[in-house]
Amino acid sequence: MTGQVSIIAVDGPSGSGKGTICQLLATRLGYHYLDSGAMYRLLALAAKRHKVALDDVEDLAVLAAHMDISFRMNSSGGHPEVILEGEDVTQQIRSEDISAGSSLVAAIPAVRMALLERQRAFASAPGLVADGRDMGTVVFPDAPVKIFLNASPEERAKRRYNQLMDKGESVSLAALVENVRSRDERDMTREVSPLVPAQDAVEIDTTGKDIQEVLNTVLDIVRTSEMSAQRS
Ligand code: DC
């Protein structure tokens, strides 16, 4: 708990099912939802718009601290919309260009520092589901529930492959597997906030599991934690 706010920190690599699980979990519990990856994506887009170079550490940190961003639930059904300077950029921040940019800005310590307080500000009653790479290790180290979702590189590449096929883009599955493996290596060994499970995180391997099965496992973990908090 942070005051009376219950925090559920969910970390893991992309393709682990994190985003979907976090949104379902937040809806089920009536909690707020923080998509911290979207913040790094928003920074990459804001930098592009304001012509800040992706290696200009000082200006990027200032932009990270002051960019005008917000999140809102869309009216027709539960999907969070991402807003930059009043404009809905939910689709734009998912482009390949912005994905690559977000990964670069996310490796800059001053940027991570500038976004830290902005991420923590999402913690409000009754609770928060925080989705990212360092939610349990850095941003919310006292969160009573920490989950680390993972899946085999092959499964994560297959999920990405299916998404791209749905969008009508043809790609090689073997190339995607290679991509996933090299990104894992980079994310897990980077100096600042590497992607590693917190010591007290419960790890869940989602390989071969459907969404409902994973959601039920996570809900069980949350309930167990609530019961032990009530007893103590
Ligand atoms: O989860 P995502 O793909 O939207 O994240 C975008 C980028 O930001 C990705 O390169 C990982 C990085 N990221 C991070 O370093 N720390 C977080 N808490 C969330 C995302």
C-alpha cells in the first residue's frame, strides 16, 4: 500500500501479454491503469514534433518533465486513449518509428528520472495497476503485489507475427524470433533499470496459456495478498 492506495506492479517483456492483462485487471478491480511504456512512446513523439534530437539528453529530460500528456478511457469500451497536447495519438505512438525512438529515450537515465514522479502520481485510490519494465523494482518498490509476466521468445514472436498479419503486413517469423532474442538481451543487460523481476515478484510464464487463464492466476495472487494484509 502507498497510503490507502493498493498498487499492483506488473513487469515483463513485450509480447508477454502484459498490456492486455493489466487493462483487464484494472477494469475488474476498478483500479486506475498506468501504461508506463506509453510515456516513453509519447516522449519519442513529442521529441519528433518539437525537433529535439534523440541524443539531446538535456532537452529530452526537460521535455519528459513538462510534456502535456494525458490518458482517458474511450467512451465506447474500456480502451485507454493516449493524448499529446490535446490530440489523440493512440495509434501514432504504436508505429515502428516511435517504437524504436521510445527504446532509445528509455535508456537515458535523466529521462527515466524525469518520468519517475510523473509515473508515481498515477497512484490514487482505490488502486493502480502499473504496467512496465521497472514498476516493481524502481517506480513502486513497496507495491504489495508484484507480477513478472514472461513467455518464450518463440511464443512472443508468434504473437507479434499474428498482430502484423492482422494488419496485412508480411514478415518472417524467424526474423521476429531473432529480434525478440536480441531485444531481450539488450533490455536485461542495460545499465539503467534493466528488465529483471523484482526479488519479491511472482513470475508467471504465459507460454501456451490463454488470457483468461493468466488473468485468473493474477487475481488469485491479488486476493491472497489482500487476505494476508488483513490478517497482519
Ligand atoms: O511497453 P512498450 O513497448 O510500450 O514500451 C515502449 C518502450 O519503453 C520499450 O522500449 C520499453 C521501454 N519501457 C521502459 O524502459 N520502462 C518502462 N517502465 C516501460 C517501457
